[in-house]
Amino acid sequence: MALEARDITFGYAGAAPLYRGLSLAVEAGERVALRAPSGAGKTTLCRLLAGYLAPQGGSVSVDGASMTGRDRRAGTGGADRAGVGAARAVQLIWQHPEQAFDPRMRMGRSLAEGAADLPRAAALERARGEGLIEAFGIRDEWLSRLPHELSGGELMRFCIVRALLAHPAYLICDEMSAMLDALTQAQVWRAVLEIAGERGMGLMVVSHDPALVAQVATREVVLPRSPRA
């Protein structure tokens, strides 16, 4: 049981490929830190693993089910919406939470998208019943606000709760806590690690903080240098 990239190749138009023949896997219950210099393609790899981008060669699979060809890009503000099937089993927490929400949608409705099989009220009740609202410090009054009325740190809490509400098998955290203060960062990671342990989730962690990586990850993967065109 693993989230696996096998021999993938990907590059943007007009630029050298970021990777050629790259393979890696995150096992269920494992916490893997992805390490590479800025600009080496860490965020792009996160999007490939979550199904928002398709590799130009090779494949991505979740517990044996192919992710290749699944387009999870939902347009403006919808980047973090839950998909179906294999795609739903992987949730990506983006490093820029303001890009993950429809600017015209109230936060309670956006949060409820994590439980796409339930009506809004039932989804929010599930989030409360599972302790997610309390664990990540989301205030009731925030649910009726629009994204621009909340800070980046507050939006990040919503991103995390929405992702966890989908009950993914794998959670990809791309600089998840970079915009949080030290105390809040510790609280958020404590809650995420506790839930991941209870559910047996696999985690992929991208962070420029070596101390955080040392505390969170069970192993590290170093991206190779981008090959020449």
C-alpha cells in the first residue's frame, strides 16, 4: 500500500525537464520529507502526486490504482477540492492557501467540500464530531466569512481541516506551516501527526525548516538535480 511515482518525466514548455525517470514511494503510515533546493520542482512533484498534473512519462498510483490522467484542477479557487476514487485518497495542502478557495464562497461551504458525499450541514457536523474544528482552532464566526476576510494562517487551518475531512490515505503538506507562528505551528503539527497516526495515513512533507523535518519525518527523499535538456 503506497502512493507511488514510477519513472515519471515532467517539464514545463520551453524549459528543461524537472525530472526524467524519477521514482519514489510513500508507504501507508510513513512520513517522508522531500528535500531539494528552491526551484528544483518540489511543489510540482506534490501536484503530480496529488493528481493535479499528469506526468509526461511514467505513472503515479495510489495503492495500485492509477492517478495518471485524472485532472483535479477545478479552476479559480478550487485547487484543493476533493476528487473521487484514487484522487480522493490523496489530499494536497497548498503552500498558498488563498489560492485554494473560491473567493465568492463562504468558508463553511468551502470546508464542507471535504465531505463531498454529505450535505453542508452534515459535513460540518462531521468535522465537529471528529474534533477537527476544535483541534485546529477554527472559530464558529469564521465559517460565515469570505476568504479575503481571514488571514493566511486562518485559511491554512481551513485547508488542513478540509483535507482531513476527506479521510485521505495520503496527505501532502507543501510548506503547510510556513506562515504560522512557532506556537501555532507546533499545535498544528501535533494535531496532524496524531490524526495521521490514528488513521495510518502516509505523509509527504515539504519544508525549508530542518528542525521541523527532523521532528516530523521518518525518512527523507532528496530530489536529484534537474537533468539537462
